[in-house]
Amino acid sequence: MSTNWSGAERKSRAPISLLNPEPSAEDNAAEPVKETATVTVAISEPAQAQQAAVEAQAAPLVSGRRSASVLQKDNMNDELPPATGWQAFLRTVTFGLIKPKVGAAELARRTDLSAIQRVYSRPMRIMVAQPLGGVGKTMCSVGIGSTFGIHSGQHAIVWDNNEMMGTLGVRTNANGSTRTVWDLLNVLEKFETIEARKGDFSYYTRHQGKNQFSVLASDEDPDRMKSIGAEEFNRIHTVVSRFYDTIVLDTGNNTRSENWLASIDVTDQLVIPVRLQRNAVVSALRMIEQLESMSERQGNPHYKNLVANAVVVITQGGGAKVSATDQADLRAQLESTVRSIIDIPYDAALDNGSIIDWQLVGDPARRAFERVTAEIAAGLLEVDNRNAHARIHTTNR
């Protein structure tokens, strides 16, 4: 028997109280009508009836809050045996006779990986932005794309949305492909139809093998890239969103360019790479001030929310040495503005200026990017929940 009852049916099947039984229709007919001092007649208008019907359909028959809270106590990250550290060694050498609990570091990593594996209600867009060049935007984009690709099990793509000639195509494996976003734009119409297939679309991207993400490279002709404005970006973005769950936007240095502004409009999570040097931090803060000003001028909280929810990635590299006191002051300037700051330890595989293959990156840097990506996932979850509440509110109006 179906339990998907309508509101009227649920009302007709409501339990009858044995202590105060309601009179039947026959009893009502036989009993004279008693006059009362005040008679209230409730007339339901069509709009009110329609609102009640919508709310009844939107409300679940079973909420599941209490039962879900019981299941949440079963944390598999705690129950699984340790795989690293002295805990794993001791369990191995004693053939499982001694079963130490998983260590704090391994448990923290499992928690981060669980966050990365979340599924959202729609494709999510992550924008890696910083007006100053040479601070690690492309390196961060590749790290985030690799981490999502390897651990989430979903389809991830890193898109070089540089208004000029970006470096993503140089720093990732081309696998013999020379196709760029310009080639895709020239045939985009065929992917804007219902017959479009991901297999055909993949021809214009560069898959990164075991790193489990794809690259949409910028063109090598800066004049062609300058012709990709807001309209072209939005068309490409609509198509990319059909085939990929996670879209990482590696951006250029011009925060006033049409494609940069178009990408910030669709962004769910902002990532800001910086080095703890005065020019890099000042550049990031100016971008933050621009976004806050955009919210104030347009009356749109989106840009200000992106700043408040932003993840700052501290990268390592060459440049003038900065004293510990100055570094602490620069970090404090950022901490007062954004949600999270995470340091990436130096790794030669990330700083060689050539192809970044995540399989060659050392464990400390890989672990740091897992932390970064988990923080990104936390921000995406907040955005997704906020959108869900907005959809429910809109439906109930």
C-alpha cells in the first residue's frame, strides 16, 4: 500500500480519540444546533488553499532527523584499521592481535577526504584568482584539480580562463593534443544541442591520466583569447557544466576583463594564492576591495560573500626574504578578511616551471592540498545548502 498520501487522505485517516470521540454525521443530524455568543466563520481564499497545498507537498512524510542522528554516530573513519604510522606497524607485526586506534593525523586526513567526496546538487565552480602573476595560480589550480580528480571520484576540469595567453597548457600534459578553448568555441554550437555527447567534447580537452582531471587550455594566440568576452565565456561555461561536476577556473591578471568578471559571477568558491611578500598581499587585498565594492555598488552580496568565504593558499617560492615579523603582519591582514589560510610546503615538482605531474609531488605538499580542497568543499557545502533553502523558500511562496 502506498504511503504517499495526499493531505486530504492523511486527514481522513487521522486517529480517532477514544477519550473524546468526535460525533458522527448522524449524531450531528439528531442533535439540535446550539447557539453561541460568538460565531466565527473561517473562509479559505483560493490563494491560501493553494499555499497550504504547496506546503503539504513540500513537507516530507518522514523527516528522518532523529534516525539520522543515530546513524551519524557510526563514523567509519574511526572504525577502519590504521594504514599508516606506528599504529599500522604494530597491528601488522602482531598479526592483528594488538589493534591500536587510528592516529590523529591519519584520522584528520580521512575526514578531509570524506569532505572532498561530497556530492552537490549541481556542478560547482571554483575560481583561483590573484591579479599579481608568479604567485602560483596555475600550480594551485592543478593541485586542486588533481586532488578533486583523484579523491572525489567525480568529473573535474581545470579551465584556463586567462584573458591573454595562459600557462595551464604548458604546465600540464598535452598528450599530443593541440586543441584549445578557441577550437572549442568554433564548434560550440554542436554542443549546445540535446544530442551533444561528452565523448565528443573530450576531444577538445586534455585528460591528465592518473591525476583524473581534464584541462581546457587557453589559446596560444593572445589576440584570440582577448576575443573571448562575457558572452563567449557564458556559452562555454554552460556547455562545460553539462559534462563536469567540478570546474576549476584558472584566471588571468586583469580583474576588469570581461571573462574575469563573467567567471566571478558564476563562482561558488574563491581561492586566492599569495606569497607572504608585500606586493603579493597588497595585490590580493586590492582584488578583495574591488569585490567588496562591487557588492556595495550593485547591491549584490555575492561578491562580498565570496571574500568572506575565501580560502587563501600561501605558496612558497623565490623573491626577497621577508622577516618573520613582517610575515606575521601580512598574514594577520589576510586572516581578518577571509575564512581560511593554508600553507603549502615547498616542493620542487611544483616549482620547476615545467609540467606538474601530481604523481611526482611529495606527501607533505599533497597532504596540504588535501587540506585546501577539504576547506573548499566546506565552502561549497555552505553554498549548496544556502541555495537549497532558497529553492524551498521560492517553492513555498
